Amino acid sequence: MPVNGLPPYDDDNIFAKILRGDIPCRKVFEDEWALAFHDIAPQAPLHVLVVPRGRYCSFADFSAAASPEEIAGFTRALGQVARDLGLEADGYRIIANMGEHSGQEVPHYHAHILAGRPLGKMLPA
Ligand code: 5GP
């Protein structure tokens, strides 16, 4: 169930379709808790999205409503993806957009992993 007045989960969002296999993705990792795949419009040399399998529309929803096992499983999957991609030596950035001011486009909670060059300041000046 959505929390704190958030809208209900939309089963037709693009990541729900990717999780169901209704539309393809360039998969880099999957386990019981998460699926990771390349972003269709990369904003860095490497831009991977990591999405939990559960029906959570945002970080706010996930952090409040997911079980401890889902939260731990997703967090470990996120770290595993970065390790598997060999990103730890040079570093990377994780971003999760939540809600209107963040510019969140897809209403299924996801983390962006960005890497492959120095990423500059966290926000434009
Ligand atoms: P948000 O703005 O919600 O944090 O990020 C959504 C991300 O999903 C964007 O970076 C966008 O490029 C990506 N995206 C949107 N549609 C698709 C799609 O069909 N496939 C993949 N792989 N990425 C998508």
C-alpha cells in the first residue's frame, strides 16, 4: 500500500513492464530482490538503473513500506552491481530521485549508478 498520501502504484509504468519482461532491457544483474539494466538515455559513460522487484513507487514508499529483507536485499544488490561492474577503484555516484522537485519520471523506485568519468559537482551551480 502507498504511504503518506503518495499515489497508488501504477502497474503500467515502464519499469513494471521491464520487470515483467513485457519490454526488453540491457540487463546487467538480477537476483531475488532487484533487477539492474542500462539506462536508455545514459548521462555518463556508464549509467545503470537498479530497481527493486517489489511494487514501490518511490524511495519514500520503499523506505516506509518495504520489509527489512527487501531493503537489505536491494541495498546489497546495488553494491553488488557496482562491484561486478568494477567501479570501486575509480568511484561512482548513486542517485535516487523522489517526487516532483527531483524530476522523477518513472514511478517505480530505482537507483541510478553513474560512473566512467569524473562526475563533477553533485548539482549544477
Ligand atoms: P528518473 O527521472 O525517474 O529518476 O529516471 C528514469 C530513468 O529511466 C531516466 O534516466 C530514463 O532515461 C530511463 N528510462 C526511461 N524509459 C526507459 C526505458 O524504456 N528503458 C530504460 N532502460 N530506461 C528508461
